[in-house]
Amino acid sequence: MRIGILTSGGDCPGLNAAIRGVARAAYQTLDAEIIGIRAGYRGLIDGDYQIMERHQFSGILTLGGTILGTSRTPFRNMRVVEEDNVDKVYAMKMNYKAMRLDCLVALGGNGTHKTANLLSDEGLNVIGLPKTIDNDIFGTDFTFGFHTAVDIATDVIDRIHTTAASHSRCMVIEIMGNKAGWLTLYAGMAGGADVILLPEIPYDIERVAKVLDDRAKLGKFFTIIAVAEGAMSQEEAAMKKKEREAARMEREFYNVSQHIAAQLEKLTNVECRTVIPGHMQRGGSPCAYDRVLSTQFGVHAAHLIKQGQFGVTVALAGQQITQNRLADIAGVPKPVDPESQIIRAARNINISFGD
Amino acid sequence: MRIGILTSGGDCPGLNAAIRGVARAAYQTLDAEIIGIRAGYRGLIDGDYQIMERHQFSGILTLGGTILGTSRTPFRNMRVVEEDNVDKVYAMKMNYKAMRLDCLVALGGNGTHKTANLLSDEGLNVIGLPKTIDNDIFGTDFTFGFHTAVDIATDVIDRIHTTAASHSRCMVIEIMGNKAGWLTLYAGMAGGADVILLPEIPYDIERVAKVLDDRAKLGKFFTIIAVAEGAMSQEEAAMKKKEREAARMEREFYNVSQHIAAQLEKLTNVECRTVIPGHMQRGGSPCAYDRVLSTQFGVHAAHLIKQGQFGVTVALAGQQITQNRLADIAGVPKPVDPESQIIRAARNINISFGD
Amino acid sequence: MRIGILTSGGDCPGLNAAIRGVARAAYQTLDAEIIGIRAGYRGLIDGDYQIMERHQFSGILTLGGTILGTSRTPFRNMRVVEEDNVDKVYAMKMNYKAMRLDCLVALGGNGTHKTANLLSDEGLNVIGLPKTIDNDIFGTDFTFGFHTAVDIATDVIDRIHTTAASHSRCMVIEIMGNKAGWLTLYAGMAGGADVILLPEIPYDIERVAKVLDDRAKLGKFFTIIAVAEGAMSQEEAAMKKKEREAARMEREFYNVSQHIAAQLEKLTNVECRTVIPGHMQRGGSPCAYDRVLSTQFGVHAAHLIKQGQFGVTVALAGQQITQNRLADIAGVPKPVDPESQIIRAARNINISFGD
Amino acid sequence: MRIGILTSGGDCPGLNAAIRGVARAAYQTLDAEIIGIRAGYRGLIDGDYQIMERHQFSGILTLGGTILGTSRTPFRNMRVVEEDNVDKVYAMKMNYKAMRLDCLVALGGNGTHKTANLLSDEGLNVIGLPKTIDNDIFGTDFTFGFHTAVDIATDVIDRIHTTAASHSRCMVIEIMGNKAGWLTLYAGMAGGADVILLPEIPYDIERVAKVLDDRAKLGKFFTIIAVAEGAMSQEEAAMKKKEREAARMEREFYNVSQHIAAQLEKLTNVECRTVIPGHMQRGGSPCAYDRVLSTQFGVHAAHLIKQGQFGVTVALAGQQITQNRLADIAGVPKPVDPESQIIRAARNINISFGD
């Protein structure tokens, strides 16, 4: 039994923990050989791999990043079957055979899962593992990496809180998440944000300004706003995607946090500052929750291999580890539901979503 | 609407976050008045309380401990209806009326919930909130405080790891949990423990010693053992509780970690050391996960009050917040299931449970 | 004895610890009354203050921010004695008398100390306390807040490290410090940066690019660059300040990190990303080092008051707490010395300063 | 040029950072070969070593423990020249020659430095590096590892604080340090302890009890006591060492924290609990301060080698890195001076030393 593993897409805490889970369970329950494919699908296309030894999986549980390296999606455009794509898929199939793989475990986010599904359709034995700090993979309650990113973003908000209060300022913290607001929602709630702006709930800047004014009336001269990268105003939400992108290029500030801060300074008398923690949200040692989840996910992948169940991705349903068919989840978005229990809970403690 | 709140039992991260959740949702959705009862049920017995003001719930989301104070269970013995108990229950009923409460929200663990159920049986409107670092309350997937304690215990194991490796030692870390091994299981898995000893899976010290020997044969001269306070050997497990307690008093070392370390030093040639982090596992600021969960729990309590649904405790089922009847969960244990998926996952990556 | 305290300038960890140190020592050794002046010198100008009570200094040792509030320097231009300035100084003198202060303790950075010196010249009894994350106050080895900021920035670099390695990227982390590079130097060394760019050592971008190329030749496809906000190229260093500012406005990217990343992408084949942690470097709970230092500084201020020694600011010399005359240190810069022992040490482990 | 390195004595954060500093500076400025001696002096006695490669020093800056392994002092009794000792010294000299070393860098605490001095007297070229969390090496202001241990112990006190307050308890935290109280003093001050008990200032338990009573009178029903492992009562201080050891064996509790807690419970009505964080104080990743200091120390060792200056140990004097003669510092204690500025500062903010 030869198992190929690759990690694809952006960095995410827990990748090494998941790799270790797959490998240790595969060694123990399948007596398998592990083939480490370098730098994501690029390594599969180029035939860049190594046969791993057991000791290489020691001491990596707590390590950030990925010992296999990663790269962005190999395809320029997933939706069109361009000639280039056909060539790359062909190369991946050939290398899968050349490496004499019995199956391929692909750790990644939405792009990774689309490619995994495509390779599965081509007849390869593929299993996905859902990693992303964005928590936007359909069919799993949580992806690994998410809760670590929540911890990091929450820590940022905690630090900003004291500055906001001391200076009587409004602080706008821009949190990762272009299409889905999970990270901003959780970090915002954990950090005690007064306003949370998500892609799923378009905001009205006047309503946000009103929060600042209302707080000032209560003698609270500072406000914490957690805003997702992909948050959009109600006007923007009414546009088509291309129009919206064009409109953003026209703004004084491209980053949403700076755009919002500038608008709020005009609408209120409050001094506004922005913080954009950026990439630090996706690096470093995974938190305990993600170490356990990644390990369980990895072990479950080995379990599925043992059962010969391919064309699936591992998932969390409640507290149980299970799996979904790649065909059912690839490319399906998982936005925050504006009517969900957690959004209602946030509203009930007077958090504003600017709507 | 007058809502009484109390926190009872051992300290636990997230108590203030939950109190804040109840209060902010109650102010906003019920326009209620919040009565803070001091030091748990003792305050209800003694009539020691204060009418809270809104600002008292500001800035406490991140704060460890409880602004209301806490105390251990008011009853010396829950199972016998002693005269003393009757008096105390009577006092609590009288003070509930004297405070003109419409309901009582009790935050605590198993003991707290037994008393809550008792007061509910007596006709008071009671709602429980399940807090405990032990995660041993029946009917909820997780209690708040648990994941913070996992983080702390994992951090201890992380620090110990380097010392173990540098000195080629076996380190035995004793983690809280007398009846349930949840905390040890999660922290052990997150910290990369080689051996995890739980109350639910009695160990054979010879098998634990064999792990050390087997690792030495592979050139790994250090071992990490995570042991729950309440872990027991297979001989102890065969005893009745009183016998077991008596046997422990006879041992050279009372603490299980020291007992195990001493035995392992005799059975192997490996130097063993113990670490007992103790109370630090139940103090300090809650992690992001627990802040969100505590907040959701608190808001749900307000929601139940609004619906007039009493005699229940809030619970997590999957990722949904729900509730259970106090009568169904009070006094029901929630041990780790030795056949559960997570235990099997741990075994599949070669973690030994000493059995 | 009535002691006024104010905190002025940007937020900085340890302000509350220092305030507590002054207050507790003043209560105990001087039986003094403490007057809290709100929002820095603005409160002294406006007569906005309160008589503090002892309990207000409890529980603030670990708290970020400042319980007194802060504001930027009250003067638009320190160097010119404008009419506005004269009015403000007059107002401060009047309020000092109106509050019946025996002395004023001013916590802040360079701007704060200039104003403190000015008030001292006007006959007020003033004592300064050097706080700033920039560590750029002349005459003291360290300011409080600095080591906390080093911890935060180092943690950012740690997290970024794994992403850089996994993606084979160059990561450029922009660290606070406009005029002085202390924070970047310490965090860069602690975080294992390959390149450190400081205002005090102008860089040649070609030399920085060469580091990336040289590393690639050794098989290291990632590079960590720690750059101070105020870092400048050798061309910029040759300009006058106004020219330099104008040139920066012309650049594609205003932020130095983005400017450098863009240039490096052109000069090398390496993908470059930036991280700008910003304000999170100046907020939150102080680290242990800063709690002890702030406390010692605060106590020393009370000691100086007892001795009637005014017109001075507290300082650290080696491990001793001492003081300097305000007249000797106000407005004197404290840049990193390019020939200092620590810079040479950094060079000896192959850290490049781009020169 | 062949440089041998060994790490000896207890684990300590910063060992790997210091090793990396020596190695990187030696490679760059001396073009040296580094010989890694395994498990401290034991490796020198047994001839257990390896020739290191450059890549082995990559990525270890942040790593706890020591990549070289460590062991306790090789001598059973340093003070007597036993036959066994003579044999071991002879073996070390022979292996030094057999390895063709030009010098030996020994990283360790007091025991390590005594042996280093002994080897220096025997004609070997030895340089010491002062590592210990206890900060008790004469002639250096700080050792590396100390500030990390302060951070860890302070974090423990922070977590305990909330539990103490919520339960109205006295918490007694036992901090490492048998002969010197530096760690307890700094962590106690940083953690806001009410009482700090050090080996250097013998306590009177009645006076400690009085602190609890006095606080209760002010409405503060909890107390934090930071006690060094080696703290002693005034009665014990009057005894000879052997008597004292014998008396301790007779006590109900051997650990000083438990002994004190039991006494305080008898003398007051306050519930007392103990926390003994133990080995976690000496493990894990070094804090930023220690990473910089360790690096500077390591680089300075390479600098001394280049200058041919042996028989010395690296030291911190103020903020300068310097060196002392091994003969001048080996075996010289460095206790906290009860009359020092920092002790007086602590007393001035009403911290009790129980005297």
C-alpha cells in the first residue's frame, strides 16, 4: 500500500498535525508506505516527491506550516477546461501511476477539493482533508486551522481593546475571510467587538456610525469593529462582482478597514484607526483544539483508505468524524447564515452587524 | 422581570463571559433586572445579594474567575435528606421570594445542577448553565471552561516535552479530572503524549513500563505520560470505592502521578519526574472558543427565560445550543467511552492507554 | 501632599503598572493624595481630573492601556512658541495651582518629556516616567513597554516564519519605530530574521536582493525581513527630510514594507508578502519584565517626591533605577548605534542590515 | 579550529539559541568546525560526540531544551577530590585531546562552572556560558533562561489570581529556587503577589498570617503568596543545614508551600491552597528577551575564542556583554540582597516578605 500525501493552498495551522495523523495511523493500521509530494499539486504535476521515513513524522504535531511545502492551485481557471488544464491533469495521472500510488490524500481548502474531485472523476483514489482558517468548506462543521486563527485574531482584538479605550478611539480590525465571515464572527464575539461586518450581511455605513454615536451618548467613547476582508456595503452587494471590484479600485483606500475608518471619521467625530493582522492569522503552532481535530481527521483518512472508500473528504458532524462525497461538496460555498442561532445570539447581546 | 444569577462550585474560565451573556441578553430582550447572588448557593441561603447595574457587566468577557464569587456545594451530603439540608432549602426558597425573583440562573457543575434540580422540584424557576473544566455534565457535548483547561494543560505538556527529550526522562503530568478523563484525553492528544491514563480505562503498570522499554529500543529515550488525577490501576478498579481510597492512603505517594513515576522507576531504568499543574488549570482568561460558547450559553438562558421554559439546563448538541431537563441530567455521569471514536483514533496513532 | 498623575502620548503596555507603583508607594511612604488627570496634558489644560481612591489602583497591574486615558501632545508645534502654546502652558500652570498640586508625575515618551521640561522650567514640580515601545528616550537603558512590544512583534515573526517556509516566500514584516530601530532590532534577532532594516542603517535594496539570491543558492527558498517603519534606503538617507517625505508620497506604496516587497519581487524571482501588525504592538497586558520595571519606575518616582527632587525623569542604568535631569534628556534622540555591540553580534551571525 | 560544545545541568530555555549563536558566529568569523558533545560532561567522559553540520543549527532559535542533550554534574561530590573524580577528569582531558579540540564551550549553571574551572585549571581552553532559570551565577546581572521562567511563573500567578479572588482563598504558589530567590521575587512582583517569601529573607509565619488578617479587615478576602522552594522560617534559618534538612523531613508536608498553607489555615480562618508548577518553569521556547541574550552570549563566546581568551565565562554587565574569570566566579553564590533597591521597592508598595 503506497499512500501519497500533499498539502495545497494557503498556509494553515494543523497541516503537520494532520499529516502526522495520516502517517502514524497508516503505518500502524495499514503497514503502508508514505510518499510525500512536494509543494502541493505542483509536485504531482512535476513528479517531485520523496519516500518518507517514520522519523520524519516525529515532533511535527506542534509545528506550524507544512513539512511537504505548498503552492496555490495549479489551474489558472478552474471553470474552463483549457488545454493547459488538460495537460496538467494528464501529468498528475501519469505521475500518480509512476509513483505507484494506491491513493492520494490531499489536504487543502476549496480549490484543493475541486482539483481532488476532478482527479477522482479521472479514476484516481482520492481522499480530501478540509483545512482552512476560513471554515468555508461545505459539509463539515469546522475545518482545522479555523480555531487557531480565531485565537490569533481574538488576541489581536484583546490588545487593541486597551488602546481603543485609552485613546477614546474607534479601532477597525480587518480579519481574513473574503467570501465567508466565520473567522470575523467568532473572533469578533470572542474579542467583545461592538460591530461585526461580514460578507454575508451587507452593511449600511450610516448604521455603523450610529453605533459610535449611541455609545458616545452612554459615555463609551471607544468602539471595536471587526470587519471581514470581504465585507461589503449594501450598495456594493447590489452590484455584480465585476462592478464591485471596479468600484473598489476607485476608492481612496482599497482595504475595507481603511475605507470604513475613513467614512466613519467623516460621519462622526471619533478618531478611527485600522489594524490588519494579515498573514499572521494563518501561521504558527496550532491550538489544542486544532491539534486534536487535525489528528482525528488524519486518522480518519487512514481509516477510509483501509475501507477502500475514496472520492470523499473527511468532515466533522457535531463531535463525530465522518466523510462526504467530493462530488457533493466541491465548489459548494458555506457562508454564515444570517438567520443562524449564533448570529441571533450576537444580536441579542447588542452586537451590531451594521444592517 | 427579576433574574437572579449565581455561580457555584470550583473556579472555571468563562463564568464571567456567561454571566455577561445572560445579563446583556436579558437587558436587551427582556428589559429585566439582574440580581447578583454572592458566593453561590451560600448567598441564596444567607440572603447575600446585590442589584446589578449594566456597567458591571462591561469589560468582563475576558476576565477569569467570577464577579459574583463562588463556594462549594452548600450540602454536606446530597444523598441523605438531613435536617440541615431541609433548613437550607427552606432558606433558599424564602430568599428567592424575599428577593422577588422570577427565576434563578445557576452556573456550575454536577453538584450545582443537583441543587438546581432540587430547587426546581421545590417549585422555583431554575435554569442551569453547565460550566466545568472536567466536561463531565451529561447531555452536553462540551461545557464551557473545558477547552481553556485543555489549552493550559497542553501548554504544560509542550513545555515539559523539551525537558523530557533533553534529559532522556519520562515525565508524568497529572491533569485534573477525578471521575472523567476528558481533559487528560484532549490535552494528552494535543500535547503528543505517548501514554494517556484515564479513570475510564484502568491501566496495568507493566504495560506502561513496556511502552518505555519499546521506545528505548527505537532510540527514543524519553516518554510523556498524561495521567488523570482519578486514573486507577486494574487492581484498584476491581476494588470498591472505599477500599480503593484506603489503599491509596497506604501508598508511598498519594498523588497518582508520583505513584506511577515511582513504580516505573522500579520497573525500568528510566528516570521519571512528575508535574502537577493543579489549580492553574481552572483560572485565568477563557480561550476564544470558551468565550463564544459561554456567551451563546448565556444568551440561550435569557431566551429560555423569555419562553418561560424552566427546570432545564443549557447544552451544546453538535454546534447547536439547546437545553435538557434538569431532572434528566442531574447526577448522571458522563465518562469517556472507551469504545468511542476518539479513543480509537488515539490508539491508531499508537497512543497507549496502559491497558 | 497632593500628587497629580497623567499619561500622555501613544498607548503603551505598563502604564497602569507604573501608575499603581507611584500610587501605592505614595500612599505608603508619603501618605499622599493622588489626583488623576484625565487624557494627558489635555486634562491639565482643561482642568479635567478626579481625586483617586486607593481601590482604583487595585487589579490594574496586568491591565493594558491607562485608567487615566491619554491624548497626543497638546502643542501643534513644539519648537515655536506660538500664542496657542503660551495659552496652554498658562492654563496648565493655573490648573496645577487650582488643583493644589505639590507635584506632577507625567508618564510618556519624547513629546511628553519635552512638555514636562517646559513645565519644569515654568516652576512646576515635575517628574517624568519614560514609557514608549520605541525605547528611544535618551538616558535610560530601557523604557517600559519596550519588552512587551518586542514579545508581540517576535510572536508575529514566529507565526510568519512557518508560512514563509511552507510557501518558499520572502515575508517582510513592518515593525513600529519611525526614528529608532530598537524594536525592529530586538524582535528581528529574537524572531530569527535574515535581514533587519533600521532607520539608523540605510539599506541598499540590491544588497537585500542579494541575500535572497544567496539563500536560494543554499537551498533556502524563504527569507524573513524585519523592517522598521522608518527604515530608509541610502538614497533616501541622502535627502533632506522634506524631500524624503515628498519622495515617499510619490512611491507606488507608501508603507516601507510594501515598497521593499515590490522592489524585491522585481529584483528576484521570489514571491514577497508583507505583514504590518501596527497598533497591536502597543496594546494589551505588559509582559513580566515590563510589570517589574514599571513598578520600580513608579516607586522611584515616589522616592524622588519624598526627597523633593523635581525636574527629573526616572531611568534605568544597568539594573539600577536612577534619574536624569529633564533638561538633559528632553528632545535628545536615542538612535541605535550602528557600531554597537549588539549590531556587531547580529552581523556575526550573518544577519544582514542591507548595507 | 575545532570547538567543542556541551550543555550541562537542568533544562533551561535558551540553550539552543545560545548554541546557535556560538555556532553561527564561529562558522562566520572563525571558519571553525563544531563538535557537539552529547549529554553534558558525561559525553566528554565517555567520548560521545558528533561533528555538527551547519544545517543542524537552523530552526533551533525558538526551540526549548537542548539539541545536544544534558545530564547532571558528573561528580558525586565536588568538594572532595575522590578517586572517582580524578578518573573522570583524566577521561575528559584525554577525550578533549582525542577529539582534537582547540577549546570547549560549556553551557550551564553553578555546577557546570565549577567543573569548567577545574578543567581550565587542568590546562584545557574552556569558556562558560551562564544559563539557569535561577539567575544565581555570580558576576552576571542575568543568566539566560531566567526571564522566560519569570514569564511562566507570572502566568501561573495570573491564572491563580482569579481563582483566589472568586473563592476568597489564600493561594500559595511554590516557585523554583532553592538557594536564590530571584525567580520568586520577579514573578511575585510581576504577578502582584501580596507576600513573597525568599531563602534570603527568613519569614515569621505569624507575620504572614497577619497579612491575611489585615487584608480581611480591608475587605480583601484573598491573598497571593509567592514562595521560593528554598524559603525558610526564622527558626530554620537559625539551624545548621543538616538540622534544617532533618527538621523538614519531620514536617507533616515536605514542600514548603504545603507546610506554609497548613500553618496559615491553623493561624487564620482563611482557606489555603497550593500550586507547584515545578518543571514547567524550565522548559519550552525562550521568550524574546532570552533569545536575544542567549544569542549575544553565544556570539561573545566565539569572540573570546577568536581573541584566545580562555578560562572565562560570558556575563551581562548592565546592557553590555562581557566576561569574568572562571576562577573568580565558580562556586560563588549570588543571593538576592535583602537591602537592594528592588526589595525596597517591593516593600514600598506594601509587599510583605514575612519578616
